[in-house]
Amino acid sequence: MKIKDVACYLLDAPLERPFAYSQAWFERRTALLVEITADDGTSGWGECFGPMTKAMAGAVDFLKTSLIGQDPFAIEAHWEAMYNRTRDHGQKGIAIEAISGLDIALWDLKGKALNLPVHRLMGGPMRTRLQAYATGFYRTRDPDQLSMLVAEAERHVADGFGAFKLKLGFGLKSDIELCETVRRKVGDRVAIMIDANHAYDAANAGKLARAIEPLDIGWFEEPCVPEDIEGYKQLKSQTTIPMAGGEAEFTRWGFRRLLAERVVDVAQPDTCAVGGISECKKIADMATAYGVRCIPHCWGTGIAVATALQVLAVMPRTPPGLHPIEPLLEFDRSEHPYRMAILKTPIVPENGWVDVPTGPGLGIEIDRKTVEKYRVG
């Protein structure tokens, strides 16, 4: 079997209700999907994380020349070759996001060729289902934001989620009010995490953490800009709320300092950005060696969700034991016209839990008609 072709699919769709996080407004949902096809017709799909889809497609086009005609099963060799080909110019960002999509597609292709799910190829499963936490709580142009966000929290609870993540970074007073109000509404039965998307400096992030510490917050994600390593350390010394980060970090080399210096309590590599399935597993194993929990970031289409599930199925427990702290699946609940529509069988939580797909490869089938419906390049 040899690799015959590598194709990119740029998807785009407008949102009915644009929404914002602390850094920007989203008016549309975009995605870059990658398909690798072998000479026997078997193909695998991957996804690259990030809004710069045209630039990532260019990087994929650059890298695919090293894959055409090669053995699709030699995934480790391909990863090293692609990284070495771009490391002088792209140790982070677009180049690694492109490698991520290609790596995922290679794992999917291999699983399909061998009629095994990726998690079986990787030595698992350690677990066959994951508790999901709902991501959402973005701001809209609704005049009563607080009531809207509280209603969203109540919907997630009604849908069976036992955990969700609040989007913060809209001012200390507003953030504190939201956290306090939501905790009162849902009570102690629901786990609450927070994510500021690096909206604060260490001083104001510290004020926020101290104010909401009594609310039993599961983790504080991206309180400061990812480059501010000392700011993370400063925050850790000021609060008992665990620090989380890594969404904006890349490869095992990028995570090495975060883990070695215990910058974060929860490492959050995004499989579609960090270097794919191959690299995410290495980071998870490395995190175990440092006693740091690893809970991947996930914000994309059904391909991204299926990929995260395959990795989560083999993720080591940190720490192990009779009552381990199991990893969670991030499940985006915000508006997305084609998130699950591109799958013939959507991945849907049941009472807040999601089964790991057991079909070949990523365990999903792509609805090509839907892909073409939203394809713009």
C-alpha cells in the first residue's frame, strides 16, 4: 500500500447568532479537513485546528510531497520527516497544525486498512466512555447577557452534563458576578471550570481567582497570555484553584517546560494543533511522568471530537489507583452549522457521557455531500 493523494477541504458557514470570547467575535465557523488516500482506495481523514485555514492548507500542500508514494503505516517516520522539514521555520503554529491534520489522517487510514479503531492500535482501551464537559457561554449581542448565560447553564444541566466551562475575560466585576450567580443556580452537583482565554495579566487574574475560590472551581484555564510563564507561577502561589493551559502550545518540546516547571496542573494539548495523535499521546505520557493531569482541548468538527476520543481512550491515569481522576472530553455546545453534520452518525452525549467510537480508524464515516455543501476551497 502506498499513499496516492492528499486533499484539503476548506469549510465555511455563517453563524445565525455571532458570538464572542474574550479576544474576538466569531461571525463564521471555518475548518480545514485533510484526506489521505492510498492506492487501494482506502482513505483517512484529519482536521487542522485554527482559523487560518488557507495558510494551513498551503502548509499541507508543501508537506504532502514528502508523503506521496510512501508507506502510510510508517506514521512515526512521516511525523519526524515533516517536523524536520519545517522546524527551522515552524516549530509552533501553522506548520504544526498542518502536521496535526496529516498525522490524524494517517492514523485513520491505518485503522481502516487493518479494520481496527485507533485506540486498539495504540494499545488500549484504558476506558470505553468519557464524561463530557460542556463548553459554551460565549457572549452574544443579547442585551441581558447574565440571564442568557444562566439559562445556558440550566440547559446543560437539563441535558445531563455534570460539568461545564464558563467563558470569562469580560471584566472582573462581570466575571465574578457570572461565577457566583451560576454556582447559586446549579448548586454543588455540577463541576464548574473557567476559561479567560488569556484576557488578564497575573495581577487581575489573581484578584479574580481569590474572589471565586470559595465556589469550588475545577480549574482556571488560560488566565494569562501563554508566553507569561512567570505569571502562571505567580498565580499558582496565590490560589488553590488548579491552573490549566496548553491550548496555544505545540509539540512535546513546547510542553516540556510547562510540565518540568509545573507551570500548569492540567495540560491541555489540542490533538488537531499540537502535532496530531502521535504527539498528543507523547505529551500525555510525559505529563504522567511529572504528575500533571492531561485533558485535551477540543474545539472543531466531529473529526476533532472523534480524534480526541481515540486519544482519551488510551490516556494514562494520573495518578493511577482504585479511584483515579479520569480525563474529561471537552464538548463544544455553541452554534456550529456542520460540526456533526459532516458525520454520517453524529457523536452525541447521553446523560453527559460519550462512548469511544469502536469502528475502524477514528470510528466515524464522513458524509461527503455535507462536506461539499460547506466547502469553499
